Amino acid sequence: IRPEPMKTVADPCCGSGGFLLAAQSYLADPKHYNLDREKKEFLKKEAFRGWEIVPTTFKMSLMNLYLHNIGDLYGQVPITLGDALLTDPGERFDYVLTNPPFGKKSALTFTNEEGEQEEEDLVYNRQDFWTTSSNKQLNFLQHINTLLKATGKAAVVVPDNVLFADGDGEKIRCDLMDKCDLHTILRLPTGIFYAQGVKTNVLFFTRGKGDKGNTKEVWFYDLRTNMPSFGKTTPLKTEHFADFEKAYEAEDRHAVQDDRWSVFT
């Protein structure tokens, strides 16, 4: 994504704040930018926003950010405790970097008349959503579209079901490709998440200028085929992404010679 100084970065399900800190470390690296005092102040106080639903994780993310010089103990708190999907916060951002929680359904736990705990599928009825769904990742994709400024950029880790689900999934994919430029999909190797066998992708998209026909072509990079099974003994490292970065950043993507790189109109 290569974030730029004086721009804002959000993560609507930030966990312990890892994505925000990765963006900060890129921005603060003298190899990328030479920040003056104003830019350093913006990086500390205004660049980052996050939401986290689990109270203990929320506290961890705040502590993590403060330890890395983000936020002000006596000023505005950069992380909000609560379910990001409930409402449109009204704020808009230049970048959204996120890894929504896995698991298809959002559920609400309540106590029934017999005093027993029951769960009910949670469907978010929001005016800014393209369609109502109880699938968490599909809801987060719609929410991210809302959070982006015009021509804002997003990188989102999603499981394979987002690319193949029919019904709501199909409608949301069509809308995403209409309203945003879904320019790149990176197929991630298996074994890199604690849930065994979960197959994931990173969707890279830019908020479109209008509501129709923003995606002209989608580039796929397959980092899954002919790769070792990653895990504790074979960790995934930055160097595994070198060829993808080269293809992603190429001035002419059609000129890239790489068997893993393909395009679909």
C-alpha cells in the first residue's frame, strides 16, 4: 500500500494494533520519508484510528500504540471499544488495512424467557450497505467501502468463501467491483493462520469515482501453488513476497514475466 505522510490509516477490527503499527513503522522509516516536525506530530496524534470489540484486546491495542508513541494519554483515544459494524462512524480515511475476524456469522447472545443463553444471527440493517447479510467478512467489506475517502485505498485479508459465496456474496462482489477498482488479489499460502487449513487472500482495492464500472481488470498473484506448508517450523517471511511486490509495483503489469501473475478482464 505504501502509505504517505499526512494521510490517515484505519483498521475497523484492529486486534492488538499490528496493522496500524506496521503502517507507522513504514512511515517513520527514514529510507521511505524524511519527516519534519509537523509530519511527526500528525503521525503521533492524527494518523491512526481503530475499533476493537473485545475489551481486553482493546486495552492491549491502546497499550501497544502508546508504547510505540501513537496517541496521547490525555487527549483523544485512537481506538474505540465496540462493534464497528453497528454504525457508520462518519469518519473517512485515506487507507484501510485490516484482517476481519474469520467465521461466517455475526451473532448476538441474549437470555430467553427460560433464563437460558441463546444466540441469534446478527443482521446489520445499514442504509450505506449494498445488501443485508449475516456473513461477517461480507459486512466488513461493505463497511470498509463506507470508511474510505474518495480514491482511498484498502488492503483486506479475507478467507476464500468471500470470493466464492453465492447469494449475498455474489451481490457484494458485483457491487465492490462496480463501486471500487478491485485491481489485485493475492492468494496467500496455507498454514499461515492459527486455524489450520484456512485459505485466505488479500484484496487490494481503491474507492471509485462513480458507482459503476470502476474495475476494468483484476490481477491475481498465486502465492499458494508450489509453496511449502507454512507453520511454526517454516514461518512466512517478508522475502516470500518479493516477487509479488515486484509485479504489484511494475509500471506495466502486462510486461511482467512471472507464472504466478495473471489478469482477468
